[in-house]
Amino acid sequence: MCELMTIAAAIGFTAWYFSAKKSGKCLKALFTTMLMFWGAALMWSVDCVANAMDGEALFDISKADTILGFIILAAGLIVFGSLSFFERKNAIASR
């Protein structure tokens, strides 16, 4: 489940990044978080494929894995919030 959640977050942040880039509001925090979620999605994908090759199910849809997915999403959103805060703080200070 954590793989599906990180893939959804990666797709969401990618769409948000390209939408912001198209409107001229390209944020470094958004780009960094997008790459972070894509890295996590790639990592979980490799793990799921390795588990499937060992005979286990491709996706782990358990309560523990869902909780892990929410922890990953929360950590990513905390990083995004922190990066956005410091990016805006630096933009205000440079004026």
C-alpha cells in the first residue's frame, strides 16, 4: 500500500510542479518534494518486484503497510512545508 501511496503523491506533486511551472511560479521546494516522492516510489517498486520474485504478493495491502504509507506521506509533506517556509523566508529577506 505504501508503494501505491508514494506513486500517487509523486504523480500529484509532478502535476502540481508542471502546473506551477507553466504559470511561472516554479518553486524549488515543489521540485525537491516531487523528486523525493519519485525516489520513494522507485524504491518501493523495486522492493515489491523483489518480493514478487520470491513468491509473495506484488502489493502488500496490510494495516502495517498502510500506516507506513501514511508516515511516508506525512514526512514528505513536513519536508515540503519546511522547504517552502525557508524558500519564502529567503525570498522576503532578499527584497
